[in-house]
Amino acid sequence: MHKESFIKATVAEDIGRGDLFSFFGKPKSVTAYIIAKSDGVFAGREYIDVFCKLYPITIEWLTDDGKEFRVGEKLLFIRGDNKTILALERSILNMVLHASSIATLTNKYIKALEGTGVKLLDTRKTRPMLRIFEKYAVRCGGGINHRMGLDDALMLKDTHLATIDDLEGYIQTARKNIPFTTAIEIESETIGMAKIAMRLGADIVMCDNMSINEMKDVVSFRNEKYPHVLIEASGNITLETIRSVATSGVDAISTGSLIHQANWIDLSMKIEV
């Protein structure tokens, strides 16, 4: 969804038939600010800036996407009339909280991978209609986006493979018909399947829920026979295990946890008086 449409829909959901506070009294020029009540990594500026195009407010930024912040730090000032700012308060905070929480957790994973050279990827485990927003937050935290959707790459997971009778023939047909720049990725739960995937022409092989020793064997086989193939690890990756998984020699690690396990950090909006 386009940013402007997304923001308008978000605000409309909150305002409903009208903000009852705005019905009474005269507008008053005020300054509000968002303050950190916990440490984190900021995300959301690309979206919050759009509020200034749609509503009569101005923003003074004290941080930026991808920047770390500490408890007590003011992140931005919002100026406008009280009725407008208070009508937008929850929509702005929800976007910043949601995005920054994902960015904060993603950055923890990034730090756990420091020095390994392994790329951190997200997945398609996103909330309905929020994929672009949530994957943007992952980038703010230092991660790299995996597929945005089914049209991004041809990925054959276990459920796909269960329906294919002739995998070699399927891949040959697909290779002739998909765009030249489109990758084929095959999920493999065993070393044997990973070897087959490479032999049949996969560009990327996903080691799904394999042990570290199994992944090392897959990487060793790749290095010897198919050095152009990328190896991705996935399946039950946690903050505690990701560094050990990286020692297997894989090129990338993907985990949906970056998004669906991101607990909200604590940010608050205040009015200067």
C-alpha cells in the first residue's frame, strides 16, 4: 500500500466519525515531542514525514532511521495546533513503536552476527497488509529483505516439492520461462536433498532445520562442486543460536522472528507546557 494511503487509512481507523476532543474549544498552537522510555533503534521516519504532507504539522527530527537511542532521549518535536496533533498522536506513536520495535530486535540479531560476514534476512511471516512497512523496519535495523512476495523469486518449499512429480523437468521448464534475473531457491531438510537441489540447478539452497554439522557438510559440498550456489539457513533461529548457525559457513540466515517476535519498546508523546 502506498505510504499516503496507508497513513490515511490508519488515521481514519482511529478517528472514526470524528475526534470528540476536537469538537470543543478553540485550536491552540502547541509543541509535542516523542521521548524514549526504553533503549532501542529508531524506525519510522520515512512514514512520519508523510504526515507533514497530509496534515498541518511540522516535525523537527533529533534522530533518524537506524539510529540507536537511549532512555530519556527526545526523538522528534511536532508542532501544530493541539486538535490536529492529538488526533494524530496514537497513529504516529503506533507507527514509530511498531517499526522501531522490529528495528530494535533486528539490530540485536545483527550484533550477534558481527564479524561472521553472514547476511541476516527476514521472511514473509508478516502481518496482513503490513509487509512493506515491517520489511522497511527490518532494513532500518540492519537486516536484508528476503522475498517481498511470490513474484520475487521461485522458491520451492517442502509443500511445493510434495506436489511436483518430476523436479528436474519442473526446474528446466521454469528456467526457460522465468526472467533471466530471477533466482530459483529450493528448501532442503536433508543433506541429500541439498545436493540434489544443487545438481538440478538451484541458485540458492535453504537448509531448513538442519544441524550445524549437517549445514557444514552442505557448505563443504557446495564449495567443492557448486561454488556459485548460495546457502541459506532457516528454521527455529533464535538470538541465542544464530551465531553458532553462522559458524557453519552459510551465506545468509533467515528468520521470521525479526518481525513476529518483536516486543514493543516504550515510547511516549508529551506536550510541552
